[in-house]
Amino acid sequence: MARVTLDSVNKRFGAAVAVEDFTLDIPHGSFLAVLGPSGCGKSTVLRLIAGFERVSSGQVLIDGSIVSGPSVHVPAESRHVGIVFQSYALWPHMTVEGNVGYPLRVAKVRGEAYRGRVAAALEMVGLAGFDARRPSELSGGQRQRVALARCLVMEPSLVLLDEPLANLDVHLRASMEDEFRAFHAKTGATMIYVTHDQAEAMALAERIAVMDKGRLVQVADPHTLYSEPATTMVAGFIGKGALADAEVLAPAEDGRCRARLFGMDVLLRCRAGQPAGKARVCLRPEDVALAGEGVPATVRRATYKGGVTEIEVTPETSPDVTLLLIVSSAPKPGASVKVRVDGGWVIPGS
């Protein structure tokens, strides 16, 4: 297990800022996902930890030792970090055994120790007996398992995964998510998983670090990230829902505050100390429902999801807002309905 600390890290490529004032502590044995839209800097953070890039300022520490700083740069091969890439990065002319054992041969591990570690790594990822095959004879999911075994064979205390499921179809993704969870449980290694797919991050990680335009905007467990987003960016990027303007009528008490929303008084969740005044509210599908009395609205779309239907409605008082509801029996598009707000989250500082 390894502890990773990024302290005020900045990375620039010429005039372009890729990572800005990034500070984060990743405890021993944790599973962290770094999540954000394309171009937000998440892969650059991973490359800085791996040693493929040098910081412009700030420090990267592994187990308290500086591995990257203004005057220090420990090369990637000396950091004892396992890496699983999106592209698998397998040698096509080598067998599965050859690919998995390659880092051991580089480290001059030979004989019974070599054979035992390769066999154990293949067993752990469910590829025992595949050692003589070549990558061209494997499915996409099997190739990714080979890449995972190659990482595992070096017994790293820190594993970095860069969009490892991006090239797989939805069914293989679900299977490989199970593999990564099992890998983490068996090895206890610290894992840092970079992805733009929120479903992957929410399913796998204990904590998620959300990035936007090179900056870290929120770090939290999946439940908190979904239910209590710290910014409008996080609220819009994580989960489904809507953002709406509201007027907080009274300061927060016991995690709740009264507010005026869509022309009606409602009770919303909020942080302690939330002041009265204008605010932005995040409304998830479970926060709104069709009702006999409520906000007049118009159904814009209905999408059957198997057993339930997602409908999109626009309140008459806020036609620029689209609310998403989950219903068992859906009114047709164009129908007039009434919507009750049963919750919602006041975004801090909005």
C-alpha cells in the first residue's frame, strides 16, 4: 500500500495550463477515481504521479518521499508503480506469458520465482491456462485482464489506471469492473482510476475527485457527490437532474432551509450556515414527483426504460428548466401536469 500526496501541483505546457493548484491526499490502500470531462487535466495528474511528466511547481510525494518537485524528479521506472492503460499496450508478437512476465524479466527475476509469479497473476485475473496464447487470440476483456496481470505481477503498492475500460462494450465493462474490485480487495494496493465515465467512478471508487479546467473542485464518496454537489459544475456533471434558481427565505436549520422555488415555498437540504438570499438548487429525479397539487408544468418527452419511464417536464414559471422524473405510468408529451418538489440541494456559494 502507498500513500500519495499532491501538494499545490501545477503543470503547464507552454502557455497552456493543464493542472492548476492541485492538492490532494490519497491514503494507503484507498480506491480513488479522478473524474471529469475530456481535457480537464485528469490524465495529466496520473502522468505526474507515474513520473511520465514533471511538475511545473508543487510536489508529488509517495509514502512521504518527494518523487517530483522543482528540483527533484524520480524516473517512472524507479517509482514501483503499476500502470494499466486504455490501449492495453500488449506486445502482439509475445504470448500472454511473455507479456505478463516482461517486467519480471526486465527486473532480472528468473526461474521458479518467475514462473510462480506469472502463474499467480494469471490465476488472479481468471486467465490460468491462457499463457501460450497471443493477444490476437483474445477478446478485448481478456486483453485487459492480461494488462492487469502484467501490472499485478510486479506486486506494486500503487496502481494507476488510465481509462482502462474505454475500449470495451457495456457488457465487458461490467465484468471488468468486478475484476478491478476483486483486484483491489485481494492486493490492498492503493488504486487511482482516471475516467470520464461517472457510472464507472460511482460503481468502483471509495472516493471520487472531480476536476474541471485543471482544478480539483470536489472530493467525496459517491453518495455525497451525488446528493450534495459542491458546485454547479459537479451538480450538472454527476447524475441526472436539473439546476434551478431559488430564493432561500431563512438561514439553514438542522440541514434544511425554506426556499421559494417555481413560485412555491419548499423545504430544501443545505449546508449548515447557508444564508438567506438567491441560490442555485440541484434537483434529482427522486426530488420531484407528479401530484394532484403543485407546480403547473408541461410534459416535453417520455422515454420508456423498462418497467419505468423517464419524463421531462418544464415548469410554467421556469420554461428554461427541464425537470426529470421517474414514473410508472407516463402522460403523453404535451400533457399538462402538476409537479411536487419533495427535496433538492442548495449548492453552496451559488
